[in-house]
Amino acid sequence: MKIKTKKAKFFLLSALFAICMCFGFLFGGGEVTASAATTPYYTMPFDYTGTYSAYGMQQAVTVSDTNVTSYSFGQYTKRTMALKLYGTSYSGSATATKGQYFTFNSVNIIADVGIATSGTQSRITSVRLTNASGTAIVNSTAASGKSLSATLYSGTLADGSYTLTYTWYASDYMASYPNYTSKQTTITFTTAFKIDATAPTVSGASTSTTYYKTSAFTVTASDSTSGLENLYVKTPSTSSYSAVGSSKTVSASDVNGLYCFYAKDKAGNQSSTYYVYFDNTKPTGVIKNASGTTLTGSYTNSAFSYTASDGQSGISYLQYKTPSSSSWATYTSGTQIAASATNGTYQFRAVDKAGNISETKSIYLDSVNPVGVLYSGTSAVSSGTKSTASYIKYVGSDAASGLNTVYVKMPNASGYTTYTNGTQLTTNGTYSFYCVDKAGNSSSTVTISLDNIAPTVSLSKGNWGDTLSDGFTVSASDNIGGATLYYKMPSSSNFVQSTTTSITFPKTYEDGTYQFYATDGYGNRSATYSVSLYVAPPTAQIVRASNGNQVCVIWTDNNCSGTLNGESYVNGTWIKAEGDHTFVLKNDANRSTTYNFSIDHYYVKTTTVEPTCTADGYSIYKCDNCGDTYNADFVDALGHNYIVTKVVDSTCTAEGYSVYTCSRCGATFNDDVVSANGHDFSGWYIVKDSTCLETGTRRRDCISCGAYETEEVGAKGHDYVATITEPTCLEQGYTTHVCSRCDDTYVNTYVNAKGHKYVAKVTEATCTDRGYTTQTCSACGNSYIENYVNAHGHDYGAWKITTSASCTENGLRYKTCATCNYKYNEAIPALGHSYEPEVIEPTCVDKGYTTHICSRCGTGYNDTFVDALGHDYQLKRVEPTCTEEGFIGQCCARCSDTYKTQILKANGHDYVETYIEVTCTEEGCVLHTCLVCQYEYRTNIVSPSGHSLETNVRLASTCVDNGERYYACSRCDYEKVDVIPARGHNYELVDEKNADGMITRRYACSHCGDYYDQDVGAQYERVSNYVEYLFDEYSPYMIWVFLATAGVWSIAMGVAMIIAHKNEDKAKAKKMLVNYGIGLVVIFALLVAVPYLVRGIAFLVS
């Protein structure tokens, strides 16, 4: 605990040291300046007179002396009385003379007696300091003491003569009187001195090197106290000072330059250095153009500037007068007067620092371009105007130097030629004009186009009014102004503006009358022209075959194409498909004709079947369209034509006969039979054994013919095994008997089919599809459909607008089926324009007209043009102001269009000057105010001086309460109060007690004494109790902490063991298993031991 306390004290002291260092940097960084210069420690001469008296002496001994610097006394230890004088502080020593002048006002006077022994008693009994008039500055009694080095005076003395008198009393053992045990001494000391701390006065010059004189001047010096010793001067042509007595006069013919002066008085005070800059030479100035060339003339039309030079005091400032001003204004050297500045005479002059004024330089600026006015007929118009008047003209003017030349570029000309001002021009085309004044200034170039010829509308073929059968092109052109073509379609009621000057109407457009007119950019409009278009629809011939069951379509026009039932069709191709047909013939003009016709079966004999001996012959007819057939044209059968083709003799077993064969079909029959001869058989032998169903065979052979005869051996009969087949929905059940010897089978015992067990499923009708019932057998899945219900159709709601129809574009609307949400779309026809006429009255320069604007889409067209009224000019005079020009000119009574015939120059400001003193917060300046318009500007601006604040502490701060610091300006009424923050307590350990193991500490504030006690044992008890609380609160959960920690440990070790086994490192795996067990034990021990360890530490602490 002591270690901690020592460390705390160390850190606290370090912090306090750092804070002190910060305060030192913050508040101790300023420069310390003594109130007066350091002087020597002067020993003053003085006069003294006094007496010694002692026990046993008959009478007092008188002592005195004059103009001495010390007085010694003392029986055993000699002491020296000395009188010292110095200023605010001293360094070194010196001995003054009687009546000496001192050059400082802050004076300290010391009576120095040295160090007294233990038995000495001495004191100053009185001190008196008087000035030359006898007025006491000090008149006081000093206290006694065992030692004396007393301050007789410390303060400030004005210039003048002073006398100091003081009396000293002492008792001491006297070495000169050994038979006497004591003595008394009273001495009065007197000294005189003079103060002259004021330097001599120098007049006629300044401490500033910028004090100028332009004529002869005199500088004088004087001193009212100790008297002037000399005035010293250094001229521009010398490098050192020389004494000139009390004054120096410099004449007008003396050398120009800086004269330096100072003066000394007899006390040794030296004045500051004073200066006069003598300069009686005028500066010189020049006017230059923007490229730096000096202008020698008196006239310019471009930017210019003024500069000046002075070989002596230097240029102080430049001034100039503008054409609008009658007074001089400050000008910055080299500042460009822009060509756009006010026209007129500019005057310049320079003033050097001595006040010499240069010769005035003048130049006349005429940088305003001449102006020109365009006229369309009698009306003044702006550049770019498109005129339809009978003539145009240009009138140029210049209010300053006057016009020199007017130029025009005629229509289609490549260059400008001179033009007689105001001449009327009538040739159509575009003109450009400008004029040049005598100063060389050019006006802006203005253009005007004259076009009083209406545009031309032409037709590419035929004549206007014709009816054309082919496409055509309409074009509009204009000699100058550019044409705008308007057209109206046969189905439209309004003209539409074309985006090009030429528009083609192919023959695919609608039939009818087309109308046209054109306007140019000047408002000229052509007549309205019309032409009609009619293209005849194509024709075709429907040709049927003779049997009426084939059709072809034939047309002769080469510019046509046909479609049959919507598919392309080749001219003259036979159509065989039966049914209804639609044929459309369309020509290249998009005209079409529709034909409808029908075709039945078309049978063609395809095969002839000839008659045979036994069958009739016939023809087969087949429909070329659908393949249907029928038989016709029957021929009877021919019958057989038999002949004997073979005679067969009789044998043992066979009769003899004749074979008759049909010569056409090969059919045969036998006739002319002869009985068989009969066999001569041998004995029987078995050839084939009998089976279940078949008999066996035995045989005997004919000896005569080799034939043989067989005889049946009885069948054995079947040995059947029965198999029963169950009935299904559609098939019977039955029993199948299979012979075990020969696999012969037969079926009997039939059982009727069960029949289908149908389950009905109803499919409801929709808007577009039929409804029906599906019957499905539950046993075999067989199904069929019945009970059809017709589709019930869409149930449409109200129409809704997708896109509204505009004047020229179709809209789109739709309605939705409420049942299936099918959306049906339908076009909304275009609305067509709804024009509303508005009459635009003509103005002075613009034509009037009627504009027709569609109330729905805003498009429109203009017609019914009325000529512009032209200007109604009347005389107008505008008086000039201080800064703005006036003029005399013509002003239109209707539209206020104005042109000037004479410029009246601005009057310029009439200034009066007001001097505004500078304050702590406000600038000082010379305020120039125009008496006419009140415009004002400031010169000679002096920045605010700022407050000169004096401060003192009104209320000191304490540990808990803020203090106050008061500030007041010594120059004005400004004042403020700042808060001095409370210091706060600085508690330090002042006492510590230990009672029965309980430590009690007392902390006290080093500033105010406030204190508090701290029971250290109680703090540790609280810590111990809190640890006990944590242990009791969380010990039930330790088992879960153990299980969770053991689980994490098990996973980690399990992964490591798996890796070891995978690497076949059995030793490592075994070691990990041991580590795993040790880890579980350590985890359990830590969880059990740590809480008890914490409780033990808490117990020890408490």
C-alpha cells in the first residue's frame, strides 16, 4: 500500500509540474520590459553638519564638511555613511558631481550606513526633498533600527533642480573617546541635483523619413532645461553629421534628397533623428496603349494606361479625370482604361511623395462603335429581319468622331462596296451593312433580306386542276426566304405543314382532290393550287371448266397481283378444291377488286376394268379434288371357250378322261371318263401311328403300278386338362381344355362379359370452348364423351381507353371478359383537328394575321395576313445623369422603339469630402459624397485602432466559486467581464490512522482547508462481499461451464487423433489420448479451485 501511495504522489507531482509548465508557457511567454533604463549606482556628494555628545563630556562636539562623498564614524567598527542615487535599476558605479544633471526621471535615493554591531542604535529622524520653488516632494520621519540602508526616496521626478536634506541620529562607542562609555550623534546631510530627462526639441522636421518639403525650409532645435548644446545635420551629399548651431536653412537651389537632423542638450540628452526630404522636381508621366507603345497623339480608340516616374522622393499617387467627372480620382499606375470605358477626354497627372504635381496628360477615347439602323420601308428593324417591303435602306451615325464610310455587300456579291447613307435598295436578296467612324471604329455588321415575291408551287406532271392517274410530286421554292409547303389531303378539312419543300404523293394514296399553297420566311404566300388523283381498280375474268368443276382467274394488267383465300395466286392456275373461294386482285396503286365463287366435285375416269369370262367389265371415275370414286360403263362377262387340251388314260386307281381348257382364262374341266383298272395289292403294313385326334395309317402296295393304298387306324382320343378364364368388361369368361399329349385345346363353359362401370366427369363450358361429360370405366379405363354444352361466349365489361385518339392518330380501347379475363382490343378513330381562330393584330414591324390553333393538340396555321403598321416616331430627349449618358432621338409612340441621333455626355459626380475619425472599432477615412446622386466612396482608409484594454480582478476565484476579471478600454466606453473559473479542490493526504486494523485516511484541500475521511477497510470489505456474491450466484452453473469446456476440448483432441490415425502415427495418437485425459482433469480442477482462490484473495484483502 505504501508503494502505491508513493507512486500516486510521484504521478500527482509530475502532473502538477506539467500543469505549471503549461501555465508558464501560456502566461509567461511575453517579453519583460523595464520602465526605465538601467543606470550606474551613483555616489552623491553632500554637505553635512552635526554634533557628538557623550556621558561625562562637558559639551557637544560640532562636526561639518562640504562636497564630500562619505562620512565615517564608529568606536570599534568604523562605518561609512554614503548617499547613493540610481534610476529604476543599476549596473556598475559612478561618482556624481555636485549639481549634476541626471537624464532619467525614475529616481531612487539610498542612505547607506553599512552593517551595525549589536550595540548600535541609529535612525533617520527626518527626510526633506524640495524642488527649485521650495515645494516639498518628501517630508517625513523614518523609524529606528539596528542597521540602516534606508531608501530616502523612490519615485518619479519631473525635470528641474532638487535639494535633499535628511537628519541622522546614532549612539555608539567612539574610538576617539575611550574614557567615555557612550555617545550620541546627530548629523544633517544636504545634497543638490538636477533632473533633465527630456531630449531637445527639433522643429521643422519629422522623425519619419517620409516628411517632404518642396520649397526652402528651416530646421531649429531648443532645450528648456539644461540648454541646447548643438543641432547636427547630414545633407544628401555628405556621409557624416556636422554641427550647425541651433538652426539650419535649406534653400530652393540646394540639392534634392534626404536631410537628417538630431540635437543634443547640455545634460547629454540626444533627440531622435529627424528628417526632411527636400524635393522640388516635378514627376513625369506618359500614356501608352495596350502593347506598351507611348501615345503621342491626343486621340485613341483602344485600351490605354498611364505611368509616371520620379527621380527623387518617388511617386506618391496618380490621379485622373474621366469624361464623366470634374474632380481628380485616384488612379493605379498601368491600370488599363478599357476600350469599352466611357468615351471622352481622360486627364492624368502624377503627385510625388513631396507633393510635386506633374504636367497634365490628356487623351480622348472614342471606343464606341458607330451605329447603324436598318429600315424595311419606313420602319426601323433589327438585324436579321426578313423584309417584304418595297425597299430597304441603312442609316449609320456616330455621336463622337462622326462617320467616315458606310459599306454594303449587295445580294450575291463577294465583297463590300461603299454605300451612300440612307439610299433605298430594291433588289431582292440579302444585304449586309456596316459603317466606320473617323476614329477607325467599326459598327457591328447587320443583315437584312428583302423578299417581296411570293414563293412558287410546282407540279411534277400534268397541270394544276388535272386529274392524274399516277403519283406526283409538289415542290415549293422561293428566291430568297426559303419556302414552307402546306397541303390538304382529300379526306382532311385542314392544311398540314410539310417538313420539306418537296413532297411526293404516290398513286397508292387516296383518290380525291389535293390542295397546296406555300409561304416563305418573310410572310409571302402563294395562291392555293389543286390537283386530283384517281386510279381505277383492277379487273379479272373468272373462267370455269366445261364441266363446271374447275375455275381459273385471268387478268391482263402487268402491275397486279392476286391472292386466293389469302394465299398468293399465279395468273391462270386452275382451281380444283371444292368449296367457297375468295379471290382478291390488287394493283400497284393499292386498289383492289374482290371476287367470290364456289367449286363442286370434279370426277375423272382414271381406270378401265375389262370384262372376263365370269366378271363384268367397267370404268372407275375419281374426283381430282378430294379423291372420291365411283364405277360406271359396265360390260357383260364373256363366258368360257373350252377346248380338249389333254387325254388321260385310266390306271389301277384312276379313271381315264379328257381335259377341256378355256382358251381365254385357262379354266378347266374333265369329261369322257373311262373306269379305273383296279389294283393288285400286297399285304397291309403300318405307315403312321395314330394320335389323339388323327387316325394312324396302314399301307399296302399295288404290285402292278406301284401305287399303294392306305387304311386309317383309329385315333387314341385326347386327355384334356381344364383352365378357367374369368370374364372382363367386354369379353366373356370361359374354360380352356388342353390335351396333355398333343396340346390340343378347346374352350367351353362361357360366362357373359361383366360390362363397363362408367363414372361421369363433367367439364364445364367456357367462353370459347364447349362443355361435356366424360364417362370413364372404373374397371378398365375405357372412356367416351357425351352431353356436349355450347360455349357461353365472353361477358365483356365496359370499354377502357389504352391510348386516347388524337387529332391525327387513332386511339386504342379494350374491354375485358369478366369470366376469363380475355382482353378484346379495338381502334378508336382519330378525332381530327378542332381549330379556334385568334386574330393577332399587326405591330410596327410585324404583320398581323389570324392564327388557327387546334384546341386539342396545339398545331395550327396562319392566314389573313395584314401588313405591319410601321413605326410612329416622335422626338424624345433623355437627360444625362452623373454616370449615364442622355440622348436626343426618335421614339415610336406605339412600341417605344428608339434610335439616338445625339448623345448627351454624362455630367459626372460633384463630390464633397467628409473626414471620419478612426475609433477603436470603426475605420477612419475621407468620405467622398456626390451632392447630386448621393454616390459615395472612401479614400485614405485607416483601420480601426482596436481597444486598449486595462484589467483588474474584481472577484478572486475560490475552489468552488468562479471569480471575475474586469476589462475597460482606455480610449472608449467599451468594457467586459470575464469569468475566472473556480480552481477546484486540491485534496492531499494529511493524516492516516490505524485503529484495530481499520485504516482511516484524511484528505484536505491545500487551498481552502476543506477535508474528507476515507475508511480504507470498508472499501476492501465491499470488494470481498461482491466476490462472495458472484461466487454464490454463479456456482450452480459451474457444471455446465465444465461440460461446455470439456466438449470443446474433446472436439479439438478428437480432430487431432483422427489426423494421427490417418497418418498411421500410433504413438502420437496414444500420447494424445493421455493428454486428453490430463486436460479433462485440469479443466475440472481449475473450475473448482478458481472460485475458492478468488474468495481467499478477497478474504486476505479485507
